[in-house]
Amino acid sequence: TMMALQQASAFLVLFLAALLLPPQCAQDPAMVHYIYQRFQVLEQGLEKCTQATRAYIHDFQEFSKNLSVMLGRCQTSTSEYRSAVANLALRVERAQREIDYLEYLREADICLESEDKTLAEKLIQEAEEEKRIRTLLNASCDNMLMGIKSLKIVKKTMDTHGSWMKDAASSSQKVYFLIGSRNKTLWEFANMRAFMEDSTKPAPRKLILTHSWQGTGQVIHKGFLFFHNQGTLNEIIKYNLQKRTVEDRMLLPGGAGRALVYQHSPSTYIDLAVDEHGLWAIHAGPGISGHLVLTKIEPGTLGVEHSWDTPCRSQDAEAAFLLCGVLYVVYSSGGHGPHRVTCVYDPLGTIGEEDLPKLFFPRRPRSHSVIHYNPRDKQLYAWNDGNQIIYKLQTKRKQPLE
Ligand SMILES: *[C@@H]1O[C@H](CO)[C@@H](O)[C@H](O)[C@H]1NC(C)=O
Ligand SMILES: *[C@@H]1O[C@H](CO)[C@@H](O)[C@H](O)[C@H]1NC(C)=O
Ligand SMILES: *[C@@H]1O[C@H](CO)[C@@H](O)[C@H](O)[C@H]1NC(C)=O
């Protein structure tokens, strides 16, 4: 290009010379000098133009070189990026697969553990426990309550609270009278007639216990009085009525004694019961919901045989009893009548609420201080507003288990 430019400028000078030099002026030296100067100026201008063009070309070459380098670099980068992105995507995919696999392993682990070990063990334990309970509650007894047949007021006193009973597990005819919700004086009548007539022949025997009872939950089972020891949270005393000594004692577990068993029974924290299966305790469970807890106690050793959380609430309840291994809880709204069994709990699940008719008690002026079942004469012993009452019952056979 440089050579081409030089040739072009030489050609231009010749061309202009031919154009600007007419023959008649060729002899004029001033004119020649002038023309020469003009040529020089022109030549200088051309030289500058050539240099500028050269610089431009150089710059342009450099620029295009730069551009091509950059383009090349860009291309490499693009392909690098592309492969990097592809690589990354591949890794993400692999990681996802690994996570999925780990997740699967984890679930499989849990399944293996819970299904094969824990669950199986739990099922076996549950099955064994259920078998044990079935044996425990097998007393060839299959009655369920159908209604209250009649009411008999046996005695009238002035005392609002108290309990009265016969031995629930022996053939003794004696009637025991425990006045008040905290006392240690117990009256023993020879038989029901002596109790009713308050006769002085034979006069009742007065027994002073070594400890006071708390509430109205006492029961008598095979010559032993079982009662909540007043001043203790949850101690149950087994008292030998014959020897007049404390035979044994136990602490009822499960948070017993912290709250009233029944909202409308103001002094009973632990209620005891006897039915065809033996000795039971009822207390309110922990928490404000206050659902009743049922505990089966072995009366000989005072060991806890089993405990059940029942769905029956303490709220609005006034009393409860067990009949043939089923808990019947008597409620009365606001502590007045009507008194009605609205919650039933069967540890074996044989009978449910739907099997029961409306179990109303005859209207009484107050809530019951106690209602206890006696499996020997199959009737209820109750205390209401100072009256000692017997409720005769109507029962029927439970539906056989499937
Ligand atoms: C070309 O690149 C070099 C450095 O890489 C730079 O100094 C120069 O100014 C660039 N030239 C143009 C025309 O962009
Ligand atoms: C229940 O007891 C009776 C006899 O008392 C017995 O024949 C029966 O096999 C027992 N049933 C169970 C499930 O233990
Ligand atoms: C305990 O009961 C007897 C009658 O059974 C009674 O005379 C006595 O006052 C009672 N004691 C208390 C502290 O209530």
C-alpha cells in the first residue's frame, strides 16, 4: 500500500505539472518558482496524508487483530462456559440422584427398623398385654347395665357426705357406716336390719382407725378396709378390720391425688371400687382436661395390675362404679339432677356408648356423695343428701366378643 501511495502522488505531480504549465509561461522564472513552491506545499500535504493514512491503517490492523484475538478468546470462553455449564448440569443431576438415593435409603432404613423390629415388638407386646388383660378380667362375668330398677332409702341421717357398704367379697352380713369425708370412726352393724332400725340390740360396734380417711371412696374387700389416707397425696391403706391394724399400704401411681376425681364430689381425690374382677382405683388424670384414669389393683399384694386412660371426664361427674369390668360414670349438670350415666368405659372394648340405653337415676336433691356397686348382691350403695340408698339394677348379657 505504501508503494502504491507514493506512485499515486508522483503521478499526481506529473499530471498537475502538465495541467498548470501552459507553453507560453514556461520561460517565466518567477512563475516557475511559484509553481515549484505550490508543488512543495502540495507534496508536504500529500506526505502528511500518507502518514495519517498509514497510522490509520496501522491502527485498523491492530484493532482488527485485537478484535480477532478478542473474538477468538470470546469463542473459547463461550465453549468453555458451555462445557462448564453442561458439566455443572451433569453434576447437579448426579447430586440429585444421590440425594434421591440417600432419601430412599433413609426411608428404607426407617421402614426396616420400625416395621421389622420396633413395630413387630410393639405388636407382640400389645398382643401379650391384651391376652394378659383378658385373663385378668376373666371372671365369667358378662353383665352390662341396662337401667336402674328401683330406689330404696335405707336410712336417713343429717350428714351430707359419707359412705356405707357391705363387704364386697365375702359372705359377711355386716354393714359399715363411715360418716363424713374425713374421720377415723367407723361403725359396724351386725346386719342390714340393725343398720336400718338403728337398733341398740345388737348395738353397733365402734372402730377407731389408726388413720383418717379422705373422701368417700372407701371399700371393704375380704375383711379389709381400703381407704385413701388423709393428709397424703396418694397413699392407700389396707386395714385389717378383724385385727384392727394396718395390713399394708401403697402409693397409687399415675399422678393420683392431685385433683378431685369428680367435680361434684368435693372431697374425694381417690375413689376405690370392687366388682366381679376385684379391686379398682379411679382418679383424675393430669392436665386440665381431667380425664379419669382407671387402675386395677391386686388386693393381696397391692400391686398395680394395669392402668387405663379413659375418655370419661371429671368435669360434671359426681360418682362412678364398676360392674363386670366396665366403668360407669354418673354425671349431673351443675351438680343437680338429672343424674345420668353418660360415659362408659370398657377396657376390653366389648361394649360402647352406643350399646347403652339412657341410664337415668331417680331424681335426688343433691349430687351423690358416693355410688358403689356390690358384686355380691349386685346392687348399688349410694349416699345422697344424708340418705343411705340402695339402687336395684337391671342388667343383660354383654354381646360376645368377635
Ligand atoms: C489493542 O490491544 C492492545 C492491548 O491488548 C491495546 O493497548 C490497544 O490500544 C488496542 N488497540 C485498539 C485499536 O483497540
Ligand atoms: C375364663 O375363665 C373360665 C373359667 O373361670 C375358663 O374356662 C376360660 O377358659 C377363661 N377364659 C380365658 C380367655 O382365660
Ligand atoms: C367423726 O365421726 C364421729 C361419729 O362417727 C363424730 O362424732 C365426730 O365428731 C367425727 N369427727 C370429726 C372430726 O368430724
